[in-house]
Amino acid sequence: MRAVVGRLALLLGVFALVAGAVAIFWGKDAAYRIPLDTDSYTRLTGEASGQLAKSETPVPVTYIVHTQVDPKKSDNDVISMVQTKCMATTEAYCIDAKGKFVLAGDDPAIVNIGQDKFALDRTTGFPVANQSKYVTDSDSVDSYQGVVVKFPFNTEKKDYDYWDGTLGHAVTAHYKGTKFVDGLKTYRFDVSIPTQDAEIAAGTQGTYAATQTVWVDPKTGSFIDQEGTQTVALPDGTKMLDVSVSYTDGTVKNNVDTAKSNKRSLWLIGTGARFIAPVVGIVFVILGVFLLRRRPSSPAEQEQRTPVGAGR
């Protein structure tokens, strides 16, 4: 019996040592990467007015963002992503009965719809320089800068460059402090874009202003909660869109749950496997060697060690 336990302990020890070695030399780098199976829906609700909203007074809107990976254009270091956005007076005009994203831009209920494609460094989360290599569209933007869909892993308490698609360049996301969202500690970042001239649509000039507040999980860099406003007008002052939206409660809860799960995985690989596994492995190896080298006592040896008068 002792031999069986010894072999089992030795086997477990070797396994733990190998797992620790893998985690030390490979696991952490592999864990701190944007996963290639990313496919998520983000929902926001709020109000909008203007010509695009077909109303001079604010009407309820739903804003849905679908972010997924293009696996054919991604590799070990760079991830190619497609982000489709749809704002409408009802969700049904963006998502069909099967839950698939639809591009019904000519429907009167559609306020705004569009699609962006970009390539990010899987480790830093920032755009790579040669976008056209990883994005299928020939008119892909090679000037992507800063935060696009997530902040870096281990986000710091500092300002970051933050991409704005309407302006076509990065603006500043200012660090503003911390906040607990459903028990998860987050960092708050504020973006404020004053009214300025911009190309509000292809070949159409106008004015543009926006604000955005994002709460970020500092460990993974993922967005947890978000709210923002946007005002777009023609040069003559005609209001095209004035919108204010924020994440739905369901989106926030899902983001919190996902962030907590990912943080546990990062801890397991980054700390547990790298430091605890080798210690456990050494203990089990020593125990296994000890049990295998220690021979069971013979009956004669047991008789010699039996105290006089024992058993009487």
C-alpha cells in the first residue's frame, strides 16, 4: 500500500512541477492575451433626437455593439476584429429572431448603423501599425491609435490615448478615480470633446461634440460600465443627432461576471501555477521518494521492537 501511495505522490509531484514550469516560461504570456474566440454583444439604452432619430424631441433608443474576431486574418500576435454598431428605436431592427445582427440601414427605425474593422496587438490591446495587413477592407484606417475596445492588461492610474472614429484620431481619456461596480473595483476614465468641425459622414462636414465615461477593470482592461453623449450638426446648425446612452444593467452584470472569472484565471496562471505549483510539486516528490525508499518492517524486526510484556 505504501508503494502505491508513494508512486501516486511522485506522479502528482512531477505533474505539479511540470505545470509550474510551463506557467513560468509560457503560461503568463499566453494568459495575458486577447482571446481569439471573442464574440460579444454590448447593449446600451438612452434617448436621441435630431434628423437621424426622426424626431425633434428625445425618443427612446437601443444601441447594440457586436464585437467579434476574424479568425482568418488573426494570428498568434495580432487579432483582427469586426465591430458592428446599430442604434434604433427598437432592438428588433438590429437583432433578428435568431439573435443574429442584421444591417437593415434603410429601415425607418434605424437611427445610425455602421461597421469598423481594426487589428490589435493581442498583448497590449493597442492597434498595430500595419492595419491593412490584417483587415479585409482596402480602405482600412492605418492611423488607429490608443484604446479602441479595451484598456491594457494591468491598467494604470494615468491618462490614455482614446480612439474617436468620428474625428479620426485619438483624444485623451483622463483617469478620474476608482469605483466599485457590483463588488468589482474599477478605474474611471472621462473623455470630453468640445464642439468642433469634423467630417460627420463621408463627404459631409459639420460640427461634433461628445463626452464619455468608462469604468474599467484594471486587471483585464475590459470595459465594465459606460455612458456617453454625442451631438452632430450640419454647418448651418441643423441637428442631425443628439444622443445620450449608457450600458444596460444586464450588460454591466455580464461584464462584471466575465471580469471576475477572467481575473481568477489570470491569478491561477500568473500566481497559482507559477509559485504554488512548484512548491506543491516538491513536497509531493519528497513524500513519494520517502515512501518508496522506506521498506516495510519484517516480522522479525517487528518482534524485536515489541516491548516486553506487550499484549499480555
